[in-house]
Amino acid sequence: MRVLPKEIVQFLLRQNTRQGMGMILRFYLLLFMLVLVYACLFHFFMWLEDRPEYSWITGFYWAVTVMTTLGFGDITFHSDAGRLFSIVVLLSGILLFLTMLPFMFTQYIYAPWLESQKKERTPRMLPQDTHGHVIIVNPSPIALNLADNLKTYGASYVLLCHDSQMTMDLLDRGYNVVAGEHDSPKVYENLRHEKAAMLVALDSDTRNTNIIFTARERAAHLLLVASATNDESSEILKLAGCSQVFQFQRLLGEAPARRVLNDKERCSVILRSDQLVIAETPVMRTFLVGKTLRDCQLRAQTGVNVVGLWERGQFRLPKADSVFTSTMVMVIAGTNEQIARVNTLLGPRENRESGKNSNEMPVLILGGGGVGLAAARFLQASGRAFCVVDKQRKAGVPEGSMVTGDAADLNVLESANIRKAPSVLITTHDDDTNIYLTLYCRRLNKEVQIISRANLDRNISLLHTAGADLVLSLASMVSNSVINLLSPGKVLMINEGLNIFRTTVTASLEGKHLLGSGIRSETHCSVVALRTTQGEMLINPDPQHVFVLNEELYLIGDSASEKAFHERFSL
């Protein structure tokens, strides 16, 4: 009760409230004038009926009761003219009192009051002691996915949202949100941007430029990250003060193009760190299919270590008796020379035994948007044949490398050689369409490698179930890029939840052998490299290696495995 009078006064002092009150007062003045006219006409019609005994107050009383449809009570007209006048008064009252008045009150009083109450409850600034947080501008689904991943990694964040209602909805869902406009310097001061670790702009190119320029003006040393759709926008964002610009459409197009079946180079490098190389290679159409890891003797023949296996989106650590299937993708660790040996081992032998050459037929790209064209440009630069399928002709695509039509049309896919294509890249921006096309392509060609795009992480498992061998998520790519910048050298996300992280040997590991340390059995992490205290880099260290205090470890595992390792061995 003590706060209510203050809130009412503040509400009445606002400019839009005063404007609304002015409209309400003018409407009431109109009603008063109309009631006055009706009261005068009431006396006129009563005079026609020879009933002049009613007072002026009675005339007002009659006009108001009729207009508000409360009934005629004890005063009624006896003539047809009087009753016709009563109908006119009644209908005008329904329009003004029962329709216009509630609308005016709701529009200019009640709705602004609710909006002001909502704004009062909406956070407008962060606490003074906030620091080391990530500011995310534009709470899109991809931005929310980034916020979830930052929370998983123990990093603090705040979402900047311009809409009060959306801010309240996100608060109800458990997100840390502040309401404000993206082009207001005061808003960034309220977000404590001078103490933030990073600002991420995930809006349109023009709005991102405004965001970056405004934030840079107030924080000269803040790490500013933005997305861009093309090279021109990247240059403009850099001129505005952006520290790092990501063309996610181009990256999302090149990533699947790098992973298509290639007899000349079976391994797709996903990480280089000093001498350590992490690569993926599909098992499909190799002599590995049907054999166990023990039988293949990959480490003995090439020196690489199989540190993980992907199968339809599920990652697991390999065991000696793990059987390779055609849907698996190996994650291997080694040096450049060792990766080259894997390429030699898997490529030529596959050709000799099966007679199939994955490079003879063009790679099929379904969707000619930004991602599809980026994939086409990458394949063209690497000398690989491709065929783009899209409803409209795309500039820059060679005449013989495109089929115009609907990818859901069997005749169109047949003309693009779907039944002989070694790989299909599904790159549309709609996840529902991608799921549909994945099911369709898998039905038409059961042996084809299908690599699909997902915009949201929640659709990754559905795409794998539909038949995709590999799914690359735009949301995960954004999260990976930001987190890698946030923690340089500490962690590198290389795929959907798969991390390479670096740590040091503590007292809990000192003096233990790698084989008997329990790292793999207790945390499901795998040691891929080790840097000794003398600076020597050991790729795939010997299982009998004895840990020395402060040696540097490079490990691979998912988020849960990384957390388990730190809980078990970081003390």
C-alpha cells in the first residue's frame, strides 16, 4: 500500500499516460454533450405528449439510464415518436457506453498500466559486481542454444532483448535476460560491458554493425564477436570495431563438403595443434566394415590412435572388440605423417577390392542457399565434381553442375543421379525439409553417405534416425566458435558436444602409469597427446608412460567426461 501511491503518481506523470488521459477526457466530454442533447430532446418529446412536469435532473437521469441499458424504470414515452427517440438513445448508448468506453479505458489506461508494471519488473541492468560474463544480443533460438552451452561450461552470460514480453517469457524459462535497445550506449553500460569477457551479436548484418559500433564506442578493449553473411559485411563489421567475424553459412557449407567420401583423401582434419592432428574418417566403403578394432591393427600399421567412434550422432570410446559398421565415423589422433598413412591404407585398397571409386560420380547438394553454394565452392576448389539441386537457377554454378527443380520430386533426383551419388549434402535452412529429404534419399539409395544440416540441436537426433550419417548443427557451430574464443587453449569443441581439452598432471595422477591411471575407465576420456616437462610432444603416448607432475595432457571426451575428469583428477 505504501508503494501503490508512488507507482500511480509515476504512471500519471508519463507522457503516453497523459496523452491517453487526454483522449479519455475528450471522450467523456463528448458523452456529456450527447447526454445534454438527449435531455433537451427528452423535454421536447414530453412537451409533445403534454407531460411537462419533469425536471432537468429527471431528463439527465432518463438519458443516462437508457444509454447504459439499465432499463426505462418508471419514465416512458407513450407516443410512437417518443419511443422511436428512445430507440435512437438506446442504440447510441450501446455503441458509446458498452463498446467505445471499455475500449478507450483498456487502450489508454489499463493496457499502459499493465505495460508499466511489466517494465518495472523487467530487469534493466546487471548488478555492479558482475564481471567475466558474455553479452548475447538478439535472443534467437541459436542464441538461446549458446546460452545453454555457456551455462553447461560454467560461464556466465546475459541476453539482451528489446521486447519486454519476450524478456518476461525468457525469465520464466530460467534465462538471464536484460531488456533494452541494441543501439543505446546506456544499455551497454547497464550490462557492465566494461567488465564483460565478450559481446556476441547474432542479428542481421546491418543490425550487427550498429551493435558492434555502439559497443566499441564505450568499451575499447572488449572482445566483440559477430556473424556475417558475406565478405563485404565482414569487412564493414571489422571497420566498425568487431574483433572476430564468423561467416557461419560459409563454415557450415565447407564443413560437410570436407567430410564427403573421397578416395584420394579419406581423412578429414578437424583440428591441428602443434604436432597433434585430429581427423575424422568414414568407415563406409572400406575394408574395415565388419572387422574389430583389434583385427584391423590400425595403430600398428599407421601409428594413429582411434580415440572415438561416431555412429548416427552417438559418440563412444572404442574398445578392442568394437566392430566397425558402414555407418560409423572414426575419430583418430596422430601426426601429419600418420594421418597420411591412413589415407594410403584406406583409399587404394578400397578401390582394388570393391572396384568402387567414390570420386567418379558428383556429390549431390540439395539446396542452393548460402550453405549449399558454400559447399559447392569448396568442392569446386578441391577439384571435386558436384551437382546442385534447387528450385531456381543459381548464379556462379557451372551449367553442367546444376539441376533446376524440387528436390522432393523423384524425376529431379533421378536426373541428378541420386542412385549413383557417393554423398548427398542436405543444406536447406528448414529442419523439417531436411528430415523429409533425408528419409527420401535414404530410401532411394541405401548405400549413399548422407550429411545433413540442422539449424537447432533438438533436431539432430531426428535427422540421424531419419538416416543421416552425419549431422552438422548451425547452433552447435555458433556455440563451438564462441566457447573456443572464450577459453583459448583450454577447450576446443570439435563436434556436437565432443571436446578436446588441455590440463596438467596433478598430484592425483603423479607417478601413475597411463594404462592404470583410471582416466579412461573412470571418466571415459582418452589421452591423445602429452607434453613433457622438457617440452617434448608425445602423440598417442605409450600406455606404460609414467605421469610426472605438471606434464600437460590433451584429452578427448564429451562434456560429461570432461566434468568427470576434473572432479576426479584436478585436485
